[in-house]
Amino acid sequence: MPIYVNGELVLYGFVGDSFWNDGFTSLEVLQALATHGPENDLTVRLNSGGGGAFEGMAIYNALNAHKGKVTIKVDAIAASAASIIALAGDDIVMRAGSEMMIHDPSGGTFGTAAEHEKTAASLNKLADQMVSLYAARSGKDAEEVREIMLEETWLTAEEAVEAGFATEAEEAKAKQVTAFDYRIYSHAPARLTALSEKKGWSFDRPVNLIAASPASTSQEETTEMADNPTAAEATVDAAKITADVEAATMARIDGILASKEAEGREAQARHFAFKTKLSVEDAVAALALAPIAAPAAETDPAPSAPEAAAEASYEASRTRASGQAAPDAQNAQNAGAADWSAAIKRAGKSRNGGS
């Protein structure tokens, strides 16, 4: 879905990825801002249940650095990562019936105790950054903001203005909230959790449907298939899911390493291929902006086919273990451990909720 429409930035869906055929990334926002022009005033229409923490921060920074006036209009909801994006507006206008949600970041780690400790330290640093942004916008002190975050606070348009997180509540009626699994949050309004159930917006279901329905473009379609007796009889082979994910991962690695942009930038290309979750398109775009390395006496040998296969298998296993699968093959490649929304809520609700 294009995010630059008729001179406006339309940020609908999941922050940092595409779920249920909806979502946006920081790279797309940067490209849209370049098209719009840095000096021109900008209207941003926001309708998002949340998403990736660092993607949200990157988008906030991009909008905050825009030289023209930025007006953010919350069409329906600005929750979690999307509430951070909203703070970038010079004016933050909320439609009647719209909502904003502020809470602590959360995340999941698969690995040793040391890796869990690194995640905890990263989340604490991220929470401190969020506190500073909320406090600067609202005028509240850091301790008060922290309490608001810890309680997972849902605000109406009027409450958001009163709390200082928005500048205006307008009379225009809010649109329907964008697709999101609102059940991952601790205190989501009942109408939102019911809507998630009714529409089939689930972060759990796609894990078992990647191989069975690769062509599906919406969660409603996959729900209909699951309810169909004929389709229900077709069991999903776990081995096939593994093979499909690994094949997608290998195709992504090959696409990055074999690209023209990787020539002279082999080290960066290997880093993007094996150490990040960037898509081929995003990695190639980043490589094109990187300087070409000077010839060196010795270079690291390119990974052999078995090594590449092992890397792909490892990344695929991390993706499955983290529980952060996406509803299509592209998302299966790009699912990352820095997810601010789905987190580990389904394994047991924490006092901080999901992000």
C-alpha cells in the first residue's frame, strides 16, 4: 500500500512491516519525505496499533527533522510505537472517537541468560528515550510519565489533549481502526479485542499458514480457508514450513550477495545478508549509498554453500522460536527480534504489556 498519497503521508497499519496487507517502514517514510521536499509543510495521517520500537523511533526522528511544519492527524488510533510517531507533529490533531495508547516497550529473546540480559538492558534504554519524548511533549516530569507507561494507559482524544500528548481534538469522526491484534495488550478496550477476534486479526494464526496459503493477501481470507472443511483437512507439514522458510532465507541471502551494488562492498553485503533482517530491496538500497571499499591485501572469504545454508537454517530457527512470524512469505523473511508489539505477550502477560 503506498504511503505517499496526494501530497500527504498516510501511515496506516503495522509499524515497520506489512501485516494483513497493511503497514509502513522507516525507509518508505524517508523516501516519501524526499519526494515531498524538506521545506514543504506536511500532513501525516496516522492510524496504527503499533509495531517495531526502533522503527517507530526512526520514523519519529525523520519527521522531527523535517524542516516544514508537520501536522499529525490521528484518524483512528495511535498506539504503542505509533504514539511515538505522533509526538513528531508540530500539531497533533485527534479525531472525535480516536484513541492514543502509551506503554512500556517489550520484546522477546531466544537464547542464553546473557542474551536475555542484553534485551532487558536494551528495553530499559529504549524506555528511557520514550520517557524523555513523552515528557518533553506533555510537560510532565519523568516519574509521572514512567507511571503512565507502566500502567498501559489508553486515552481518548480529549484525554490526550488534556494530558499534553496532543494539541487538538477535532469534531471530525474517527475512522475504523486499522488491522492489529489488540488482544496482545493488557488493557485494550473490549471493543478493540472483540474486533480483532471478529476480523481474525491474530499474530498467532499466520505461523501455521505460511506454507499452506502463501498467496493469501489478508487475514480474513486465511480465516475463511481455515473454516472451510476441505481446507481444514489439509494438515500443515512442519518440515515443509521449515523448508519454505529456509528457502526464502537463502533466496534473500543470494539476492543481496549477488546484487550489483554488493560489488566493492562485500563486507557490508555479508553483514546485511547474515546479521540483519533487511529485505533484498532495502539491503540493496543501503549498499548503493555506501562507499566502495578500497582494495585490501586480504579479504574475508565469501561463505561457502554449506556455511550459507547453516546461516539460513539458524536464522529460520530463530524466527520460528521468537514467535514473530508474519502472514506472508515476505514477512517470513523479515520477521525480527526487535518487535515492539507482538513480543512475548502470548506466552504470559507481563505487568508492562506488549508494545
